[in-house]
Amino acid sequence: MIKVNIHEAKAHLSEYLAKLKEGEVIILCKRNTPIAEIRLLPGPASAPRPIGLAKGVFRVPASFFEPLPEDVLSEFLDPRA
């Protein structure tokens, strides 16, 4: 874990970002008081998600395809139109 003040982080941002790739966590401080934590985001999924994960768990009811009631439809309309 690296603690760094804002001014130092701005001056050497690319160096600190390189440290994130090494697994470091950066604690950003304002006048030596911690205010934020900077950590590397997880990478994208290694494989695409398979289709049909919820097969047999969820069923779309026939009512899903019926028209919406007028009061619900009116909520989507712009009152200025």
C-alpha cells in the first residue's frame, strides 16, 4: 500500500499507475489525511458468457407480450408533446 498526497500523485501519476499493475493499492491523501483509495479494476471476462444460464429457472409469462395498460403507457409519454 502506497500513501501519497494529491500534489505528489498529480506530479507522478504515470509512475503510480504503473505500480497499480504490480498489485499495489494507492491511498490518496489530502494534507496527510486519507481521502480515497485507488486500485486496479478487474480485467474483462476471459470467456463470453454462455447463452441460456437461466434456462429452467425463469419462464417468461404470456402476459409479458400483452399491451401495457393506458396508465402505464402515459408515464412514458412526454407531457409537452
